[in-house]
Amino acid sequence: MSEMNEYTPDLFELIDEEGNKKQFELIDVAEIEGEQYFAMLPAVEDDDFLNSDCELVILKSVEEDGEEILASIDDDDEFETVSRFFMERLQEALEE
């Protein structure tokens, strides 16, 4: 198989507030109004990906204790703006 046909996703292991670890695939990154945001999908861990939940997860890069972490967006207006941005970019990519 040609190397050009191989796909290696950018995977991140995230830990939720309860300490559970889950793999996510990075779909897009954008800087909006001076802040950096990441759009991710839960990583597919088996061949049944067509039946898996593909909800887009959007996280914000924040500094906590001198370390960069990815955090949920608590402000509803900020989340709406950022999610609209990513959904429009994904729609454009799918149309190409």
C-alpha cells in the first residue's frame, strides 16, 4: 500500500472531571478573538465506527498553574460563536 494512502490521526488522551481517560481525534484548530480552540471527535476504537457517537467536542486552550490545558467552554455566547465557526469550516470541507 502506498504511503500516500495512509492516514495517521492526531490523537489526544483527555481526562474528564471524574478522572476517566478517553481518546479524541483532532479535527481542527483555530484562533478566534485571540484564543485557541480545538475541535475533536471521540476516537474510534473498533470497526463499528458507523454506529458510534460522533459528537463534535470543542475545547479551549487555557493556562492553569503554568501549564497549558484543554478545558470546556463555560460561556454560552463564546461556545455558540466558536461552535458555529467550526461547523461552517467542517461544512465547507465536506463540500470540497
